[in-house]
Amino acid sequence: MILQYAVVLCLICCTWGYHNNRPIIGVLAQETDSESKHYGDTFIPAAYFKYVEMAGARAVPIFVKKGQAYYDHIFSSINGVLFPGGGVNILTSEYAKAAQILYRSAIKANQNGDYFPLWGTCLGFQLLTALATGKDLMTEFDAENLMLPLNFSDGYKDSRLYGNLPDDVFHYLSKENVTTNYHHYGITPTDFQFSVDLTKYFRILSTNVDRNGKEFVSTIEGVYK
Ligand SMILES: *[C@@H]1O[C@H](CO)[C@@H](O)[C@H](O)[C@H]1NC(C)=O
Ligand SMILES: *[C@@H]1O[C@H](CO)[C@@H](O)[C@H](O)[C@H]1NC(C)=O
């Protein structure tokens, strides 16, 4: 009996006053291609959930093909969004449509002083350029399965992403073949600079060259306006 009380008391103590300040990051789903349809209509690569969790945050899925009310509700329940890599169209897919709603909400939130970060990796990175411009500015590159060091751009030290890099991490990123490229599309620095809509929202933090020596933008960061 005493043990039972002790257990109940302990449960109350443990749940009472238990605070969890770990951010909640929404990870956007995308449509499966025809080869994977038998697994379901949509998916999220599991590595992106692990990536968020490795950093101490909590990850939740954001589904596609939902209405405005769903996205409003989820947006007000999370602290940031990750757009994962994949293989769908960055203008016309359900992934792109859902992202557009989240992107607009994030801009509005940030303008109102509510810090709300968006992160895009791989296709998610390409998507961000399409969300800002309404255009697909990608061209073809030979950069599948290619490990490269980053070529940091002028001013990277003033960025939020790389400004506080410890010396050893800077060394690995700038000298060793530690960044993974798995893409056959990309944006050239020239296409980037000449797209007024892009330079208004993002600046280049690093570039790289593909197997044919063609230069592509490899990291960008949003600029505060
Ligand atoms: C790094 O980028 C600069 C600016 O685009 C370029 O001049 C330089 O050749 C690049 N270096 C490498 C190793 O790609
Ligand atoms: C990086 O990989 C390239 C070949 O892709 C190689 O030539 C170069 O030596 C490597 N650099 C380092 C620091 O390992």
C-alpha cells in the first residue's frame, strides 16, 4: 500500500513542474514517386527527423494536401520548419504548395517580431529560392555523390549561421571533403545575383564547383529587412 502511494506521489511529482523548453520543429512531407506509391502517398525521409532530434529539438510531421486552417493551426504550435530534400517539383508539387503557405506565415511572423526560422536542405534549399521568386531558377549540375569543402563567401563571418564557427569546425568545413552533395540541379551565383527577388531575401554564404567546374551556390541565409 505504502509503495503504491509512493509510486502515485512520485508520478505526480514528476509530471508536476516538468518543463520542456525544447523547440518543436515541423518537418514537411512530400509526395512519393511512382516506385514508392505502395508505401503510401507521402513521406518524410527519417534522417531529417533524426537530425532535428540530434540537436535536442522535437520533430513533428507537417502533412501536404491540407487546408489553410490545418497550416494555421500547426504554424501556431511549432517554433520552426525544416524543408527536407527529395525529388518533387519546387513550384507545382503539393510539397511546394504547403511550403508556400508556411513561408508566407513565417515572413508575417518575423515582421511582427516573432522569431520563426525556416531551414531548407537540398531540395528544401532549392525550394526556398522558388518561394522567394515564384520562379524555378535551377540549372543542371554534375554534383551527385560528391564530397566537397565549402568555399566561404566574403562576409560569411557576419552571418548568423557561420559567424560563431569554432576554428576547428571552420577548418574542417573549408579544407576537408566533409559536405555531401547529392544534386543534379543548382543555382549559379550569376543567376542568384541577377534575381532581384532573391538578393532582397537571401545572401550567399558559400559556393562550390561541380565536376565540370560549374559554380553553384551552396549556402544562403535570410537577410533581415
Ligand atoms: C571560391 O570562390 C571565389 C569567388 O567566386 C572564386 O574566385 C574562387 O576561385 C573559388 N575557389 C574555389 C577553390 O573554388
Ligand atoms: C577532396 O576530394 C578530391 C577529389 O574529389 C581530392 O582531389 C582532394 O585531395 C580531397 N581533399 C582532401 C583534403 O582530402
